[in-house]
Amino acid sequence: MKSSYNHPGGKLRRQGAWTCSEKELLAIIINSGTKNFDSVQIAEKLLDKFGGLNNMMGHTLHELIEIEGIGITKATQIAALFELTKRILRNLENE
């Protein structure tokens, strides 16, 4: 198991969020891995399946949980992240 120092969250704390890749930021949201895959590997699987973050938005929870390592809780967290992003973008557009 990786220490928090090696986890993307540790990188974010040490170096700042802007230094993290999309995969690392998604791994932070996913938080923990499984017996077979760490959070970074799960994030990579998600990005590969959907072709990037932009393409992940709008997919159903069921489509997210098709990825090994993503259960209903992690899918819910990801869906909440995307909904927050949409709302932020909407607010920025209305300013």
C-alpha cells in the first residue's frame, strides 16, 4: 500500500493542485483503491473508458460502476464532483 506521501493527495499538499494531472486529481476524489487496483489505476481506467474527463460528465452511475474498483459510493462522489463543476461553470457564465 502506498503511503500518503506517494498518493496524489500528498503531491497536492506538497506541490499544489496545479501540479497534479487529471488522473491524479480524479484519484484523489476516488480516494482509495481495491485489493487489485490503487486509486490512480482506477482513475486511469475511468479516463480510458470515457476518453477523458469531459466525456465522463453526464454518464449514469451504472455506467461508472462498470469500471472495476468503482462502486456506488465512488460513482456517487464522481457524479457529485461533475454536478458541482457544471454549477460552477453555469455561475461563471452568468456573471
